[in-house]
Amino acid sequence: MTKGNIASGKTTCLEYFSKTSDIEVLTEPVSKWRNVQGCNPLGLMYQDPSRWGLTLQTYVQLTMLDRHVLPMSTPVRMMERSIYSAKYIFAENLYKSGKMPEVDFAVLSEWFEWIIKNIAIPVDLIVYLQTSPQTCYERLKQRCREEEKVIPLEYLESIHNLYEDWLIHHKSFEVPAPVLVIPADHDLKKMLHQYEENREKILMAHC
Ligand SMILES: Nc1ncnc2c1ncn2[C@@H]1O[C@H](COP(=O)(O)OP(=O)(O)O)[C@@H](O)[C@H]1O
Ligand SMILES: Nc1ccn([C@H]2C[C@H](O)[C@@H](COP(=O)(O)O)O2)c(=O)n1
């Protein structure tokens, strides 16, 4: 699984590895989060997180689970984020910042606990693209996704801190697999070089 802050470069990383045969790449289903039967839960969540946070996160949980249980068609699968980061990072952030009501968080949490207890979600390796929030802020502005124009730097700092507490400091939640940290503030050329350096570790993680 590839993890990292918003606009840290996850999709770019996965696009690079998708050129390798025998690797299946599953990017996040962001287009679904922007359009479910004509509605845009991602946009609604950024406009009014207290009202729409649960709606988005419930749908994220469903669409990520759908990806997790897809039968493997190649020896290696790389997936962008997971049901774990949806809960431990994004839902947690909404709740901790007072933007998700307690009852919404409780319902989402019970759903999540039921899923991880009853459905196998095997993970071999977590590839963590470690960036500074400032780098993500610049890349976010450059990408210019309409819904994300309201995101302040502080939001990316909160998401960053939750990732670091979880994957680096082991201070929050159980980590479901070993973590490979790739420093990701560098330009694209250096990033591609680092991906090559780590190729074996990533591709052999399931062995
Ligand atoms: N190493 C890099 N240096 C500069 N820009 C980058 C780099 N990696 C990705 N980008 C750009 O930053 C933006 C966000 O990257 P993306 O891969 O979509 O991130 P994510 O999938 O993590 O949200 C895109 O416009 C992408 O072209
Ligand atoms: N559980 C989640 C997962 C993602 N998001 C948001 C964050 C971004 O605006 C967008 C896609 O993320 P990216 O791939 O660009 O890092 O979806 C969320 O709110 N909750």
C-alpha cells in the first residue's frame, strides 16, 4: 500500500510502477468520491465537514473495501491508501478537530471494526511517501483540484502529524505491515531514482 499526505505524490509513484509488467496498480477511486449518482461527497465534505464528513468517509470505506477484496490478477498489487488510512487518518482527523459528531464517529468506527474483524485485508508492505506539509501544499495548488481549493496548510499539517504518529512514532494505532519510508520532498527526477532504488524491496515484499 502506498500512503502519504494529500498531493504527496502517491498517484505519480503508482503511475511509474504501473509501467512494470506483473504489477497491478489500484489508484484511489477519487472520481467516485466526486461523483456518486450525480452527487459530490468530496466537495460537500470540504464545504461542510460536520454535515458531510460521515457521508464521505462511509463511501470511502465502501470503495476502499471494494478494492481490497478484488481478486488478484498479477503477482504484485500496489494500492493507493487503504481502509486503514481512511479510518486512522481522515476520520480520526475529522473527529479530533471537532468536525465529526461523536455519534457519526461511533457508527463509522463500528462499521470499520466489523470489517477488519470479518474480512481478510492482507497487506505485505506500507510504502510511506514522507513529505513536509509545505511541499504538499505547493503540489496541491499546482494540481488545482476544484474541491481542494479551500484546504489550508493547517489541514495538511494535521494529516501529516497523524501519519507520523501512526507509521513513524507508533503512538496511535496498530500498523498492519512493515513500513518502507521514502523521503518525498524531492523533484521528480530524484523521486524516480529513489523508486528504482527501492524497487526490489517493494516488489519482493510478498515473498
Ligand atoms: N516529486 C514531485 N515534484 C514536483 N511535483 C510533483 C512530484 N510528484 C508529484 N508532483 C505533482 O504534484 C501533484 C500531486 O501529485 P499526485 O501524484 O497527484 O499526489 P497524490 O496522489 O499523493 O495526491 C501533481 O500535480 C503531480 O504532478
Ligand atoms: N479517507 C479519505 C481519503 C481521501 N480524502 C480526500 C483527500 C483528498 O482531497 C482526496 C484524494 O486524496 P489524494 O489522493 O489526492 O491524496 O480525498 C478524504 O477526505 N478522506
